[in-house]
Amino acid sequence: MTTPHLRLARPTRDLAAAELFWVDGLGLDVLWRGAGTEPGEHDLTMVGWRDAQWHLELVGGPHLAVTPSPTKEDLFVLYLDSPVDDALVRRLEQCGGTRVSGGPYWDRWGVTIADPDGYRLVLSTRAWANT
């Protein structure tokens, strides 16, 4: 069986600000970009690492039907299996992120940064284990 590819789509108020955070801040690549030209279509920027089995689709533009409404539980967790680099956290903040408390568990095991729309990125010091 092949490994499925995962897409996570999120609305954004400002596609350029979201791209700055995820690409320049975190270091993801722009995998695809498209402009919604017809009613009901959206502007899209897909970001991720080229060899990963997932990508994050940022959805914006004038035809966006919803406003981003993140909660404290809307987490995008990256398991680093190492300490969080302070320079990475500073770069994410310089690119529009805000360091926030992730609660006792995530504060113990990593750093939580809210993106420009308020969605939370957790940089976890733990390793992912699917056992």
C-alpha cells in the first residue's frame, strides 16, 4: 500500500503574511500557488517540505467565505526530537508570529507560536512515536 499524502487547509485573512510566517519563518517551501479568478474560487498557497507526506494549504483572497477562527486546540505540531532553536523562535516572531502558552503539557515539551491568524504551531522537543 502506498503512503497517503495529507493536506491541511486553513483560511487566512492575509495570504502574504501567512506565507511569510510559514515560509520565511519556519522554512517551508512554496509547493504551489494559484489565484482564484472565478466567483467561489480562492487564492491558494500550498507550503511544506518537498519530501514530506503532507502540505499546508493556505486559503485566502477576496472570495474567501469564512473568517479564520482558531481555538487554543487548533494545533500544528512538529516533533523535532531535539531542543527548540532559539533563533528559529526569534525568526518566527520576526515573521509575524507570537509566542503563546500552549498549556502545561506543550509548555513542558516545546514552544508554541501563534501564526498571524492565531493558529498555533507547536515546536515539540519530543520525538514522534506511533507505538
